[in-house]
Amino acid sequence: MSDDSQKECPKCHSPYAYSDGQMWICPECFYEWSGEAEAEEAPTGFIDVNGNTLVDGDAVTVVKDLKVGGSTIKSGTKVKKIRLLDDPVNGHDISCKIDGHGQVYLKCSVVKKA
């Protein structure tokens, strides 16, 4: 999209990105970028909500409340020793253990590198 009033997210291609003055923000995947970065290629691989590359064994923090079965993983929950999946499971690309919840799958779009 060439219109400066609204841009498409370079990461998830959401049409709902908005500007906060200096940065563009995607409300769907939480990706942030500058207007000049539009010409750059979107990051590839396993990228957290802030655009940091994730690798096996990283510690991450959940950025929003997630309903898992009958319970909720609260925003701010720290997860250690993640394992990145070569073959995503229902769109989830991280396998990890969370105290009180056991083995779960997460998406890179809901975590930030700790």
C-alpha cells in the first residue's frame, strides 16, 4: 500500500497497521517498524513480537494472556528453554513447558525474547 494513512504490515501483511508518529505498529502481530524500513525485506525465520530472532534454548516472555484449556497463561509469564519446531503444529512454532500448564505450543507472535 502506498497510502501513508495506512500501511500493510511487512511481517504478517495485516491491513490494520497504524502510525504512532515515528513508528508503524501492527495490532495483530505486534511488529513495529519505521517508515524507512518499508523498503527492507521482512524478517525471516523465528521472530518474536519485537523483531528479535529466536533460537532453540532461548528464554521468552508471553506478551498477552492466553487461554489454554480451562486455564490462562498470564501476560508476563517467563518461559525457559524453548524449542523451535521445523514443522509448525496448527500454526504454533514453539514447543515449551510452562509451570502449572505442562507441555504447550506457542506462536512467535505472542512472545518476546527475555
